[in-house]
Amino acid sequence: MSVHFLTPMDLTDAELELVMKRARRMKADRTPLAAKTLRVGALYFNPSLRTRVSFEQAARQIGASCQTLNAGQDLWALEMDPEAVMDGDKAECVVEAAGVLGRYFPVLGVRSFPRGGSWEEERREPVLRAFADHSKAAVISLEGAMHHPCQSLADHMTILEHFGPKLHGLKVVMSWAWHPKALPMAVPNSFALQMARAGVDLTIAHPRGLELDSELMGSVKEQSMRNGGKVEVVHDRLGAMDGAQVVYVKSWGSIGQNEVHPEELKDWCFNDMAWGRTAEAKVMHCLPVRRNVVIASSVLDSPRSIVLDQAENRMWAQAGLIEAVARRAGVLA
Ligand code: CP
């Protein structure tokens, strides 16, 4: 097991259990720990509200400091290719930038969405991997092209809070939604993998042509089988909802493409009619959410929605995670 946390599988079962236990305990008693000398960095190549605030507050919760950097304005223009002849507008290479940040921060969070390369290249998370390779810090993904493991950790914690410790047999539907933009697949990928690991009965509902990454789906099926769960992929938006206890609504684009979704898919908006087919499901979304496009206001404004619990749990889950990752890296006693 490497020191980094880049996918939902990058914690052992024992570590996952410990992170959840610590997160719940900190949430319950709100007592900060005393990791006073631990310095955490957070580097963003893309915008963020929840991740940025919750990651800083998570570090503070355990007594550590956290410095946030926005790549577009706080750093020199960054060259990602160590072999490049740097006679253009890029002033610093990732080798030195990551190396320097690693000297300041033993734990470094990095957010980098797909940057327009081929899917084969993007799915290997070149930016996150470059920081992991050159910084010597333990790198935590704050969302890459393939995964958003901090989000899925908080989602898992939220489901445990609402449904108790035994999730076997829980019917969880991850339902695609129309969106005016083709969004990254990191959230659905990580949620599917995390739920497979939790052993739930997972249904993934999406229109044809919006299949998730095939290798990712292989891992989801393998994890599901190993943990006593079930996975099915369906294309019937309403039929998928029968018996659902959790509905996770999320839009994503087709692999490696930036195509706008056709107007005829606009009925993939989670509304009261869709909710009426469920078994009084709790409704989840990672946020930000477009009201009345992705989820109807009437659903978001009702007690059926647990989206704010998810957002809050980003902080508690990450507090447990930073502690676990720092311990694994040998920088926290
Ligand atoms: N869910 C999530 O990661 O939100 P932000 O993009 O605002 O950080």
C-alpha cells in the first residue's frame, strides 16, 4: 500500500474502519487533536467551495495547519513535461514545484480535473501522479479525472449515519442526470467503487452511450462480489427506482468527449415522480447541484435530501483521513 490516497481503494479495510471511527468520534465530541506541527498543503488547479473549505477545516480539526494555493494565481505557470525545452511561457517545471512543496508539506492535497488530453492519458491522473512522484509528500486527491475519493469517503460516512453499520442488502441507485455541460466522471467512479466496497446492492442508471470507464466497472464488479454486494447497470430511469433506499443523483459526460447532452435527455431530472417510485429513498448529491435541472427544488428542500449531511461529512471524514495518511507516512505519531 503506497502512502498516497488517490482512489477509494487506497485505504486498507482496517484504515477505512479507523477513519470512519475517528471521523464519527470527532464529529460527536468536536475535540481537536494536537498534531500542532503537522503542515498540510492544498493545491487547486480548478475551482472548489466544499473541498477547499472542508479540507482546511479538517486539518485544523486535528490541530494541523493548512495552506491553500490556487495554481492559476499563486504559482508560476507550470510545465508538466520534465523533458520540455522551457523557452515559452512556463516558468517552472512540476519536478521543482512539487519538490519544493514536498519540503514544506508532508501531506499535500491536489485537485486537477481532466486537462483535455486523451482519456487513456487522463485516466492515469498525470498531474496527481507527478506531484506524488516528485514531492515526496503523501498526496491526497482532492478530485482528479478518475476519482474523487474524499467525496466518496464522506458519502459512505453519510450512508452509515442514516442506515447503520450493516449496509448489505441496501438498495442504492446512482442515477445519471442531464446537465448543460459534460461533467467529469470522478464522483460517479469513486461512489460506485466505494459502494461496491461497502457491499450494497448498487444499481447504476444512465442513458445508453454514457457508460462508465470499463476498467473501473471491472473493479466495481470485483469489489462488489468480494464484499457480498450486487451491481447492475440499467437504462430505465424510473424502473431503476423501484425499492431504492438511497438515490445518488449525478451527471457525467461520455468518456473522453466533451459533447453537450441532447435535449431529449432532459427528463433525467430527479423529481417527485421519480422519488415516488423509491422506497422513501434518501437523496444524495455531491454538490454543486443545478436546481430543477439535476434535482427538483421540491426534493432538495425536503427532509428526503441529505446533501448537506454529505457536505458536512467532507470535513469529518477528511479529518480522519489526514490523520490516517499522516500516520501511514510516518509524519504523525
Ligand atoms: N463536492 C465537491 O467536491 O465540491 P467542490 O467542487 O465545491 O469542492
